Amino acid sequence: MGIPTRHFDALIIGAGGAGLNAALQLAGADLRVAVVSKVFPTRSHTVAAQGGVNAALANMMPDSWHWHMFDTVKGSDYLGDQDAIEFMCREAIPTVYELEHAGVPFSRLDNGKIYQRPFGGQSQNFGGDQAARTCAAADRTGHAILHTLYQQNIRARTHFFDEFFAIDLVRDAEGIICGALVLEIETGEPLLIESKATLLATGGWGQVFRTTSNAHINTGDGAAMALRAGIPLMDMEFFQFHPTGIAGKGMLITEGTRGEGGYLVNKDGERFMERYAPRAKDLASRDVVSRAIVTEVKEGRGCGENGDYVMLKLDHLGEAVISKRLPGIRESSQIFAGCDPVIEPIPVFPTAHYAMGGIPTDRFGRVAMPAGHGSEEVVVGLYAAGECACASVHGANRLGGNSLLDILVFGRLAGKDIIEYVRENPYQRTVDSASLEQAMGRLGRWDQQGDGPTVQQLRADFRKCMEDHAGVFRTEEIMTEGYNKLCELRDRLPEVRLTDQSKVFNTARIEALELENMIDVGMSIAVSALYRQESRGAHSRPDYPERDDQSWLKHSLYYRDGDRMDYKPVRTKPLTVESFPPKERVY
């Protein structure tokens, strides 16, 4: 077909924390590694992470990785795989020290150690007093980490394809994935990148909802590529709504504000979290706080002219603390909410924030899918890490500070496993022409002329439908109506046309390709949520208000072909310690 081709030992799609940490391991092993990113790497969404990264360093008070593990299992509402959770919590400590030595400018205590702040759902001694476990660089922790990793990759001579959009995975004649077709945004020309191993590290998909803390780039590209390759997505019904987005806008106000002593109030000035989480209060788990805020608003205790938000008070902390620990939050509040938290509270409401589900992997980042009779099979040569992946350390609900940890630990481990894989499989496979033609067909479809709905129209309708029918509270009636509407929107997609057919820097074409990805991923959320008849973590169903371990202590698997659902067991056996059996989850 005459498409330019490049060859690498490993291809990483996505340049956030997971992709860059994996690339660093590969470049350090003298492998030729390509990193494809649709934005300049330091604009990846990891840069937006504010509060910190969890690790039981015990710099502020006694701590243990075992306590961290308990909190993570409990926070997951017992749907997390305990072997992966144990591994992540043990690896947290050396991972943070490795970042420190790489140059991450963490905030410091007077004794020079890394500053750690309290965060929701974190405890001492298996559910005891509040822990201070979250290592922070003021309220710009993701920014500090991402820039450091990028600098280290430049030093290691990692090859970056900046502003290239990944269209689809490609296979050889045996069906083994051996690279991807990508599009250079500047020229509009395709490029085939062949590789011995491919890592998907494309981040989340918050843009499927109308109100979100996520960047415009978070459109689920990697997850949709996996779906089109026949790989199921796991636990997609569990999407976290962060309790404190700026009301009406969605921009994130970090949980670190409450870790520093901020608290929520309703229109009567009441600290209402005492009603929902008597002990943890404002530092309860995110799903608990989000539901509490929505309940306050629904019951008429919301603030403002329309009573549609609550207030986050920080003024009692004083200007010195806010300027030192939360400078970015003060700036965001002034720009987007028109208020200065030093003197007045911030209007907040839950915002779509984080995907707990994703591409199913083992703890080495290898994509794994069911192979019949309860067993699993590794997809040869394909890896996933970060928010697009699901090693199932978050289960039904993620604890704040565990997301940066997840991407760093499993990005690093995926990189190390790829090194071994490439050494054992040193020869490049040849891309099958039929696979390449199929990928090119996805790109060529947008060359069709004529009249039809616009990308913007369909995208707006789709995101509103997702927000209305798959939000914080879900019922069978609401979700069934939503699924039918989403099917109609999906059926309209082939009618959509681009008005701009130019090639050079045509962002409209990129948005069209992103919309295809968003609709596939949105369907996986809607279908998975409709089938799960219980309330667990972020999946809250008033028509099934109780958690049902007897029927639903299992992972869901969504297949794109026919919107088919399957299930697999939760791994409840840790690596070296006793299992934490499910019990009532209270804060």
C-alpha cells in the first residue's frame, strides 16, 4: 500500500506516567523504543494529578504497606484482586524513592523527609486512626512527576512521535499484534510502526461524560483499540465521580484540600459529612462523599440560586497554608469559580473523574483474556498499563493517591516484562496486509463526502446521554432508556460527515476518530452497569441498594461484538499475607 514504515523493539502508545515510566525501563536496557502521543508528552493528563502518590513511608506517623493494602482492598469494596493490590502497596515505597532520586521535587518536612498528607480512606492499623500516607509536591504532584519522567526519557534517548494519533492495532498472519497504524496530525499522513511488543498507556475516558475533570484528550482511544481487536473491557461500570469538581464546570479541586483540613458545608452551614461518615467525615472514600453531596442537593440543602451544589470551606486554614500547600487550587478557584478560597468557600459538585475498569491485565501489564473453563490466556506481545488498564487494584472504587501509584508501579513493571519478552522474541513479525487495510479503512471512512450530522452534534448528544443515564445514581429504568438512546446514537455514526476534508493539521478528523472511540467505550460502561444488579463502590443502584457478594463478587467483561457480557472471579488470595475477607464497608 506504500505506507511509510518504522521498526522498533517496543511501541508505547501514550506518554503519561505509565508510558514514560515503561519507556524509561526499556531505553535503559538499550532497546529501541517508540513513544506515540497525540499531544506533546508533558501535556498528557498525568500532569493534572494534584493531591499526591500513596506510599507507606511513615514520615509523619507510623505506617505499613500492609495497612495500605487493607485500605485499598476495603476501598475497592472487595472487588480488587488482592495479589495485585499487595504487590502495588509493597512496591509503592521503592517507587517513590526512585522518583525522588530521579529528581521529583516533593514537598519537604523540616527534617528533609518527603511531606505526606492525609487522604480519604487511608487509615492506620487496619481501619484505625487517619493515616498521612500521600506523598505530595504541593498540589501539582502529577506535574512534577511527569516532567521529571519526560526529562529522564530525553536523557535516555527515547524516540518520541509527538502529535501522532494511534488509529488501530495491526496483526501478523497468525493474528499476533505487532504494532500500530498511526496518523501524523501535522501532515495528515499515515505511518505504520512495527514492533515486537506494544504497550497501550492511553489513559482514561472521562470525556464520555459532559461534566468531567478530564482533559479533552481523554477519549478512551486505547480501550477502544482493544475492543476492536476482540479484547473485552473489564469492570467498566465502575467510573469514579470525584466529589469536588468546580460546580457547573467540572475542573478538579483536589482531595488534598480536605486532607489539609478543608470541609464541606450545605446551605445551612452544616458540616453534613458527619451524617454519612461519622468517623472519617470529609475524608471518607470518594464514592461515599460524592453520594452524600448529591443526596444533600436532592433533598433541598444545596447552595446557590438553584440549590445545585455545596460549598468547600478552606478560609479557616489561613493564607500561609493555602499558598504553600494548595497554590494551584487557589488559582483555579479564582479563574474558574470567581472566588478566592482564602476568604470565601468554593462551590463544588461531583465530576466524572476516573475509570476503575479497563483492558484486563495481570500484574506484569500483560493483557489477559478468558480462554474457556475459567482459565486465562495472555495476548502475545500486547501490554497495557495506567488508567486504560485494569490490573484490578482499584476494584469498585479508587482511593485518592492510588492512581499515580498504579500508573508508576505497573508502567515500570510492564517495561521490565517487555524487556524479557523482546529478548525471548528477537525477530520482528510482518504485518498482515488485510489487517493494515482494515486499519486504513477506519481512516478512509472519514473521506466520505455529502451531508449528514456533524461530529459536534453527535458528540454533544452522546455525552449528555451518558451523564443523564450513567451518573452517580443508577436504576434499571434510567439505564435501559439510556442504553436504547446510545444504540440510536451509535447507529447514526455512519451518517456523520466532515465538512473539512483537508489533511494538514485537520483536528476535525482527529475529533471524529475520537468520537468513534468514545461511543465504543461509553457503550461498555452503559451495558456493564445495566447488568450489575447491586450497589458496590462507585456503582450505586437505589433499586438494588445492597452489595451482593453471593451473586456479584466477580469481574464483568464487556465484548464489543453484540454488546456481550461475561464474568470472571475476583482473585482473593494475596501473594504472602492472609486474605482480607469481605465485610461491611463503613467510614
